[in-house]
Amino acid sequence: MNLLLCVDPGLANIGSVVVELPHGNLLEMHHHSTERIDRRVPWRHSDDKARRVAECARFYSDIIKRLDIRKCAAELPSGGAPNSQAACDLAYAAACLVSVLSIHEVAVEWYTAREVKKAATGRSGASKPQVMLAIEEIYPQMAHMFPAKDKREHVCDAAAVWLAARNGNLARL
């Protein structure tokens, strides 16, 4: 089967959809989150980050191995983080995804947030709620499968990555 994994990477929350090519059917949708260890526990900050990155890597690896994924489209985590810690978390998230895809020899195409928003709404400056609304109109099952808005947001972003990627090189191969 010709499948494309579309990902909205993050350290706290990951959204992903698996798309069957060439038809563009969404076969699976996933949300994965990692939690910080309570700061009162005597853990070093870097140990907790490493644990969370490893958890994200297992999430990606499980999907890739189970479905024999060979292609991935992902939103490139770029600027826009509200603080330096959030920017650092995005860098960890991107590095984790790059590493897992490389280990499993999965080809990847990256899309900017502006490209993803434009593909979903027609506007590169669309807000997150506007992207969610546009994706829920295309894929109404999102609201039923992910009733919690905070989880659905990330899965909708992954579906929006698919809309950006559907005319890309990997989707046509």
C-alpha cells in the first residue's frame, strides 16, 4: 500500500494522519502527548527532556513499522514560539522526527506553517481556529474521533499538512 505519514510535530503534542495514496483517504489519525515530570520531583531538566523525546520517537517508530511507512510530510517547526523554552522544545521535536525518519529510511518533505495554513484555508495568515474549522468541514469525523479540542487541534494541523503535501513530489510518487 502506498501511504504517506503527515505530521504536526511537537514535544508536548503530536498530531498525525496516515493517508492512502493516490486517493487521499485518511486511514488513521493519531494524537500523542508527553507530560513534563512535576518540577518538585528531583529530576534534572535535561533527563526529563530526553525521556519525552524518546517517548515521541517510539510513537513515530511504532506507526512507521506497523504500516511500513516510506514517505512523510511534516510541518517544519519554525519561529513563532512564545518563549525560548518553547523554541527549544520545537527544536527537540524536529530533531526527534528527523532522526526517526532517517533511521527508518523514510523520505520526507517539509512544509512551512504558512504553506499549511494556505492549503487549508486559502490564507497563509490564518489562525489556528480557522485552520481547525476548515479541516473539520473537509473531514467531519475529526470532531467525533477527537472530541477534546486541544487534541483535535494537532490532528487537524496534520490533516492540513496533507492538503499542503497532496501536490508535492512524495504524494505523486
